[in-house]
Amino acid sequence: MDRPANSIDLCQQMAAAHNGVCLLSFSCGKDSIAAWLQLREHFDRIIPVYMYLVPGLEFIDRSLAYYEQVFQAEIIRLPHPSLYRWLNHLTFQPPEHCRIIEDAGLPSFDYDDVLTVAKEIAGVSQDTYTAVGVRSADSINRHSAIKQHGPYNMARKQFYPVYDWKKEQLVDTIARSSIKLPPEYRLFGRSFDGLDYRFLKPIKEHFSADYDRILAWFPLADIELARMTYRSNYYGRT
């Protein structure tokens, strides 16, 4: 494939090379929303894949249902590698759960393994590429990598459909589409991405039922809140 002149050229080349079909790694974040908006101008079929960190969180399910309705496409839901990694590392687990988890022999897998399963579910070739909402302007490292290697990763069959977008273009495109950002942007300033204080405290305060679901999987997650409360009280920061 020729090195594209810009992200539109990239999408046109990818669509032509792969019969107008691609996967989309969809996090509900602004970059993945922008990527979907860009892709639908060039691809006939977009297969979005969401990787959940904790199963059954209602605020996540509401957002996914909204984006399915807006984009008129089913979002494939599969476990994020971090979910199994946290369980295998006994993250926030009480002693009585440790032996059960260890005896379960939960598999370890990576991001590419999840996409392999998603392609099987969607009934598309394993050669199908996955769009990822990576932008060169996000960080120096990403800028350097894209400048050196291009806006794709051939080995992993990925491409970056908004790689050359600046923040202003991203914000303006989403605003003009009238598509809403998920509620977690009001709480976290980003999509849900971990089990640390930044996410747990707002979830406990605003989505108490979902916090209880997190505790069902990670019963000692309250320790993170207690640790940060102690740190705030004694050191004056969180």
C-alpha cells in the first residue's frame, strides 16, 4: 500500500483493499467516536468491538445501546485482557477467593486475541483490518511512531483513520454530528479505563449499583478509596 497523503487517503486505500469492511476498536471515547464518523464516509461495513473491563455495568451498557442506535450497527462485546489479568493477579481479592481463582486456571490473552474472536463472530476474514482511534497529536511517542512507520501497523492489521486530526477538528466533527459523549466524560474526563481512584470514586457516588457490581468481581476495591482518603487527609492531595 502506498503511504497515504492524509487520513482520508488512508481510509480510501483501506476500503478499496478490504472490500469496504473493517473492524473498529470502540471504547466509547471521543477518538473512537471520531474514527467511526470518519470510517462511515468510506466503508460499507464497520464492525465495532467493545472490550469490557467489568461485565454488566449499566452506565456502559446504556452508552453502547445509544451508539448502536446512533450508528445503526451492533457492537460486539468481549472481555478486555485486563479483566482476566486483574483476576489472575488477584487484584482486590479477599483470601477466600484466591484459591478459587487460581484453581479456575483462567486464560491469559491479549488485544489481538480478542480481535481474532471478534472477526470469527462477525464472519469476516482474519485479514480484515481494525481501525483504532489513535492520533499523532496525542503524544510525542505516537507522533514519532506514526511519522516513522506510517498510520498503520501491518503486522497487527491495524490502521488509524483519524491519525492526522487535531483536537479542534475532532471536537468540531463530533459537535456537528450531534452525537453525545458518554456520561463518564462528565465524571472522569475520559472513558472508563481502570480500577483506580479516578474511576471508582465517581462510580460509587453516581452509579452505586454499578459500584456494587465492581465489588462483586473485586470485593476489596474499597481499599483503593480508603487509601486515597487516607493520603488526602494526611498529605493534602489525592
